[in-house]
Amino acid sequence: MGEPLAKRLLIVTGEASGDLHAARLVTALRAHGRFEARGVAGPRLRAAGVEALIDAERLAVLGFSEIVAKLPRLFATRRRLLETVDRWRPDVVVLVDYPGFNLRIGPLLKAHGARVFYYIAPQVWAWHPERAQAMARWVDRLAVVFPFEEPIFRDAGVSVRYVGHPLLDDFAPELDEAAFRAELGVPAAARLVGLLPGSRRQEIHRHLGTLIESARALAATRPDLHAVVAWPADLATRPPELAGALPPWLHVVRGRTRSVQRWAGACAVASGTATLETALFGTPLAIVYRVGWLNYQIARRLVSITHIGLPNIVAGSTVAPELIQHAFTPEALAATLAPWLDDAAAAARARAGLAVVRERLGGPGASARAAAVLWELLA
């Protein structure tokens, strides 16, 4: 008898973090058997050997109003995926995060005869709790990354497994502290504040100016303070706020996000996965976010939870202050960060509060556990 035929996977993701987690899932899946994969893939999935039918970078959107400009491309992607299911007949379709698109394409894929594995659950508990019940009709298996999600989806009738968070699979700063400070050119005793404006241009446009003004105010009365902007690795062009010669207290680093998160005395972080990473390092942080007026008005009417920051949602309490929309000002942010930079006891209290986040997320191995759940569906 010859070798068994390779399994066929159609993978769909659309954000940088989803691309990373999907690539780790694919890599872990190779320990179980032979397969070939194609789909909507970003650079990490492509590097992991997935054939890109569509480049995921072309689909990323931020906010409700910005979806409109991408609608033709999103519709074309939907047609391509459905045609692929009909012609290629994958054994399983793997949807990774990207709920704005995947919650819509999922039922259509199921109607075309696909088995659907969803990895990293859409946050229906924040936006549309009723969608958990709807997902039970078209999701064959769901792998969730937060422990509180498993009972929510199970009670809604979804076949669900908690696998842990893939962030913990490779969780370390790029550099040790001495090397990081040497690269910045700052003394060992200098205080550092991290500024993480987000990974997309729209986020950076709305956050960076306020972050820098806050750091400027802090540095004005703290000669030893240095602010470090974690710049997204895939964005080449800097905005006007970072054009020309920078003041000596301001630094911009690329490919060093986790070093900023780990070695800064405090951070200001745009809401998203980076807030969870910062919390897992135990670094005191303020969670910031600002969107356009229309997006904000829509979100106010749809969001059903009291926190938007992942560390606070995981902890079930405010372990990181949230400065959202009009509350996000240079003055408010500086006042939030200052105690952590000036008072070791205040920083220690903040770190103690963040410890519960790591406790609740457990240890590494999420990618391997998710791969095992997926292979069960393929077997």
C-alpha cells in the first residue's frame, strides 16, 4: 500500500496576529501527518508553506466605516474561497480569528459542504452574545484561547475546546535589558517609558501624537526619562510626528516590541493583543484607544462588556487603566504613567495586579494543543 493521501486544508485569516498564530498552528500540525494548505495567507503563513490564494495583508481593515472601501476586495475573496471549496474539496476549512470576515464566510463554507474548524474565537461575548448559538450550526470544532470562553460557547451548543493562548508559545523579549539599552544608547539607570501606538496606519495616526505629547510632558520634569516607540516591522514610512531629527529623549525601534514591553518601567499601549503581551511581562500599562466618530458611536451601542482591554477582561477587574476616546489626552496619560515611573511601590502594586493575567492563561503549548484538536477533525 502507498502512503495515505495528504489532507487538504483551506485556511482563512486576515490580520498580522492571526497570520502568526495560524503559521504556528500549521507548523505544529506537521507532527501529526501529511497535508497541503492554501488560502488567505499573510507573510508568516506563506513562509510556513501555505499557498496564498489571496494575500491577507490586502484585506486588513480597521473599524466599521473603513470596511466600505474594501468591500469589492472582500466580495472577490469570498467568491474565490467558495470556488476553492467546490473545486478543490478541502478536508477542513480552518478559520483563524478575523471575525468581521470569518463570521460571514463560515456559514457559506458550511453550506458548500465544508467542515469548519475555528481557531481563536470571535469575541461574541463582547459584541453579539447570540452569535455563539448561531455558530453551533456551522462550526464543527472551536478552539478557544481564554478559559472563560469555553463555558460560554459550550452552553450555546458549540463543540469547543480550551487550548490556551498561543502568545505563550514563544514568549520572550528580543534582547536582554543590557543589549536593549545599548542599542538605544541610554544609560543603565535611565527610566524608560514604552509607547505602542498600534500596528496599523489608522491606529498610529490616531494615537501617536497624543502618546508623544504625553511622553514630552513626562520628560520635561524627568531628565533621565527616555520614551521608546515600538514601530511596526512591516511599516516603512514614518508619520510626520517622527520626521526629521528626534529629541534626545525619544527613540524609535523596529522589531523590538517585546523588548519595549519587557524593559520599560511603564507602557502606553493601543488596545489589542499588545496589551495582553505587556501584561504578561508584568509591566504596568495604560490601555489607550481612539477611533473615528462613527465607529465610536456604533461601538457604544454594540459592546456589552465593561472593559475593552484584554488584560482587564481576562482578570475580570481593572488591572490596567483604560483611556478611551475623549479620555485619551496627553495630560490624563501622563498622570496615569507617572506614579509607575516615580514610585517603586506603585509599580510593584501594578505588577502584582497583572500577575492574575498570566495565572489565568496558563503556560505554553497552545499551538500544539490546537493542532491536536484540528487533527482529530481531519482523522
